Amino acid sequence: MPKKSGSGISRRDFIKTTGAGALTAGLGPFFLFPERAQVVGEAAVQELKKQLRGELLRPGDGGYDAARRVWNGMVDKRPALIVRCAGVADVINSVNFARTNNLLVSVRGGGHNVAGNAVCDGGIMIDLSRMKSIRVDPVSRAARAEPGLTWGEFDRETQAFGLATTGGICSETGVAGVTLGGGFGWLMRKHGLALDNLVSVDVVSADGQLRKASSTENADLFFGIRGAHSNFGVVTSLEYRLHPVGPTVLAGMVLHPLEKAREALKFYREYNSKTPDEMSAWAALLTSPDGHSMVAILTCYTGPIEAGEKVVRPLKEFGPPVADVIQPMPYVKSQSLIDESFPRGRCNSWKSNLLRELSDDAIDRLVEGFRGVTSPYSSVLIEQLGGAVSRISKDETAFNHRGSPYDLVIMAMWSDPAESEKHIRWADELWRAMQPFSSGGVYVNYLGNEGEGRVKAAYGTNYERLVSLKNKYDPMNLFRFNQNIRPTVRKSS
Ligand SMILES: Cc1cc2nc3c(=O)[nH]c(=O)nc-3n(C[C@H](O)[C@H](O)[C@H](O)COP(=O)(O)OP(=O)(O)OC[C@H]3O[C@@H](n4cnc5c(N)ncnc54)[C@H](O)[C@@H]3O)c2cc1C
């Protein structure tokens, strides 16, 4: 058992921290050898505590167990220290403490990443979830947000002024993690990904320095940070461009039985080839609450409602659907329609890839694969990209998948951990069957712990440029507990 609060970092935590366990996998020459690292003593921990405005939690402290939990119930990790940051100074102190004491670092935003990289075993978790301030400037149409906000919180504030920016479609995901990996959402075909709407960020780098990154300041860092999560540091502020949206949009879904899935998905593909950028349509294979296998087409039209009624009419007429709940609703509500289907704490394993095309063969394989689904909570999602996402150059940001028309996510979700193997196998097998249709690329925000090859696939032709940046900003690979871009030079700090 780890030692209790007040006793420094335990030997067990220390060994894990320094890479003696599974965490060393993939770290190459950069993990810290136990014999070279120092044990963090009680005096150092107390010193850190004195420097903090926020809370410091250790195993055994009240609130520790709640703070270490993330959305994916499969993730059960125990950091030696959790710093619940109250502001930038706490982040700087935590980064300096981790570097000085050779501690593994994880960074937590909204805690929704399926890989669970927000929380580490044995190291220090820099928890930003309490940093939730936001300032919206309706005149310049910009918002400056702290990284602990969720999209539900962000949208509420910007919608008070009839404004929004592209964000995740589940209200509980974190603005930081979603944006720093890409940011797919209803507005992306009109306004680009969430990260395309970043004007600047503040980031605490591995050397403990706060840097601003924008197109005119530290532009190289700004390129990398837009897609590379915590690889270049801890982002403490995100400045977004906003757009007039809603407040009423036309959103919801139509449902068809799985027997009609082939026709419905072919219709979906043809339909998407004709719609304007204001319209986004995602398709899902899922099981309804009363146990029926269905195909759903989820939509959001963000232009004027009257024009939208014409755009959505074919969706409402095709079939006809067994259920049609596409209707005018507040934009904030459209951003939380799937919340209930993704409750916190269930077990999750996702596999994903960008698709080259949604061909008839791809549709056949998906539908066939879904027939073998092993859990009523599991689903398959096809996200429509294109529009503004594809008009931005591949080398403008670290996000590299501008040309793919669709993203595919196979989401195994279940409640009983004892059943994990069969559900994970279902997702893996379907994912393998879909490989002939993949572009080879993968969206970093949906990656599990899948190894270095898949991280390279996430960054594609941008990977080498990101390695150079890592060599410049984090040569010691302090920020390695993530989808890691491994540096190739090592400088002593
Ligand atoms: C239910 C559900 C719905 C989703 N819907 C969408 C969607 O609509 N669109 C979409 O694009 N994605 C979606 N995702 C995927 C989502 O983008 C990722 O899970 C994202 O990484 C979550 O961000 P977070 O801040 O909540 O998670 P976290 O787990 O806290 O963080 C994710 C990663 O980002 C890093 N990170 C977080 N904050 C910072 C920071 N301030 N500085 C540096 N690094 C940081 C973390 O270290 C971690 O590696 C969804 C996921 C779930 C579970």
C-alpha cells in the first residue's frame, strides 16, 4: 500500500514513477532509472504544499479517490501527488517540482480521454479541472478560457452573447483536451476544428517558463500545441475566435432499424455530398434503450432555421425513419444530446481511424460487424468532416487529417469489468475488418494506449517537425505521459 499523507512519496510509488514497471514501455532511453533518481522526501512535499494556492492530495487524503477518477472506468491509477491547481503559479510550481524530482507528470483537463492519460501511477497529476474562468468579449468576438472548463460551461457563457466556437458535442468533455487534440463538432465544417479557432495559448513549458504561443509569438510552438496535447507543456489559457451561432439551431436525429442500415448509410453518403457547410450529419450504429439495433443520423444545422428546414427535409423523408426528433432547439441543448449515452465510470475501449471513403463495401462490413456487437452500450460512429476542416493546409497545425471525408470510431462500452475481453475483442475485430477503407491516419483524441506506430499515424507527415519541436521545448521528455512524441536529443536540464 502507498504510505499515507504526511509521509512523502512511498517506495512503491517511486519505483513506478521512475519507470520500473509497465510505464517504461516505449520510453526508450528517456525513462529515469531508479538508481539515478532521488526519492522525494516529506520536506520537499511540504515545501511544494506551502507554495500552492490550490490543494495538494495524496493517497489516503479525503477527496483523493474522487480526484484520481476519470471518465473511463477502466482507468484506475494512483498518483503519488495530485495538485488541484488554482492558477498559473500552481502549474509552474508543479512543473518545476516534477522536473527537479524526476517525477512522472500527467495533465488533467476534463478527464474524458479514453486512454486515461490525465492520471498516472505514482507520479504527479497536474489537475486543472478547477481552473474554470472565462471572459467573453462580444465586440471582438473572442473568448479567453481556462483549461478546466467543460464544453457545456464554455457554450453557456458564449451563447449569452449569441456566439460559439467549434467544440465537442458532449457537454462534459474538457475544452483543453478536446481542443489540443483537434476538436470535432457541429460547427467544424463551417468554422474549422476547435484548434483552428485558437488565437493564442499560454503554456507552461518543461523549463517552468510561461510562454505565449500565437501566429506571431513562438509560432513554432503554436503549430505544435494545436494537436499535440501536453507534449509541449501545460496550457493554462486558451484564446478562441467566436462566431455568431443560434441561439436556436435545427438539431436532433432520425432513426432507422438495422435491417435498413445499408440503404440508410448509402443515402447518408449521397446526402452529405450535397449539403452546405452549415450542416453536419454523423451516423451511428447503436442499440436503443429498448434493445433494438438501429442506425441513427445525428445532425445539426447552424444557419437560419427556415433555410435549415429545406436542408433537413430529405433526411426526414427518407425511409421514412421510425423516429424523427430533428427540431429547433437551443444550441447549448444540441451540444448535450448524447450526454446520457456516455455516462462516467463505464468501461470503455475505442478503436478508430480516418476513412478514405465510405464505400458500399465499407458500409457492408460495418453493418455486418455491428450485428456481432457484444454490449448494448457499444456503438459505431461515423463523423462527417470536410468543409472548412479540409480547406486548411495540413502543415498549418499538428492536426494532419484534413483530406479525410469521415472519421470512424468503434466504441466498446460495458459495465462489468469481468467481461472486458469479449467487448474489447469485438471492437478490435471490427476495426481490423475496416482497415482496407482506412486512410492510415487516426485522430489523436480517440487513441487508446496503442503504441508508437499509432502516435505516428496520428501526426502523419507532421511527425518529424513535431520531433524537432520536442527536441527544442522538452528534450528530456518531462511530458511523456501522453500520446508521446519522443525527442531524439537529450540535453541535461
Ligand atoms: C463521451 C465523449 C464524447 C466525446 N466527444 C467528442 C467530440 O464531440 N469531439 C471531439 O473532438 N472529441 C470528442 N471526444 C474525445 C475527446 O476529444 C478526448 O477524449 C479529449 O482528449 C478529452 O479532453 P479532456 O480535457 O476531457 O480529457 P483529459 O483526459 O483531461 O485530457 C486529454 C489529454 O489532453 C491533455 N491535456 C488536457 N488538458 C491539457 C492542458 N491544459 N494542457 C496540456 N495538455 C492537456 C491530457 O494530458 C491528456 O493527454 C469525446 C470523448 C468522450 C469520452
